[in-house]
Amino acid sequence: MFKQAFKIIALFIGVAILTYGLHTNFFLENGPFRAFLTNTYLFHFTFSLVLVLSIQFLSKQDSLKNSLGIVYLAMLFVKMGLFVLLFKEPLFAEEETPKSELLSLLIPFFLSLLLEVYFIAKILTKIDTSNNIR
């Protein structure tokens, strides 16, 4: 279990650093939006990592195996709600935000979501195949 958790952590950190570096160094100018984007990357990848590790831990509990999909969806809604609450100032500012900056916010969201779905699917498939073997 710890070996798998370490792989997940390493992959999340690696993808976050790589994509953040590419995104900020090649596609973004220095400015106040860069700090906001950094916080966005941090939030999405950290929350996604915690979410995947939580689902992995909960998958070991026999009583929760059938509810993991619902738990995942609930945690995903909590993630989106927290993001809006924590970042409402820059997101809903009175001044017009350029569309390129708004689209830039979707990159960390979708990258972390992609990693989430990949690992959650692996966990759920592993549970499903182990249930079929019995």
C-alpha cells in the first residue's frame, strides 16, 4: 500500500511541477495572475492527491467498497465548492478578466482531474476484479 501511495505522490508532484513550469515559463507573462495561477495549481493538485490517497485508503475497508464511487463524487463537489470559496475574489472580480487567463485556470483543473480519474478508475477496477474472483 505504501509503495503504491509513493508512486501516486511522485506522479502527482512530477506532473504538477512539469506542467506548471511549462505553463508559466512559456505561455504566461509575469504579473499578478501568475501568483493566482500558482495557488490554483497548488490547490488542485494537493486536493486531488489527498482525494486519491483517501479513496485508496477507504478501498481497504470492506464496508465502504461499494460506496467509493459516491464518496468520490461527493469529494469532487467539495473540491469545486472549496475552490470557488477560496478563490472567489479573483474569479468574480469586478474588472474584466481576459479570456486567456480564464482558460489558463482550466489547465490545472483538468490535469488534476485527469490524474484523479485515472487512479480512481484503477482502484475501482481492482476492487471489482477482486470481488469477481471470490
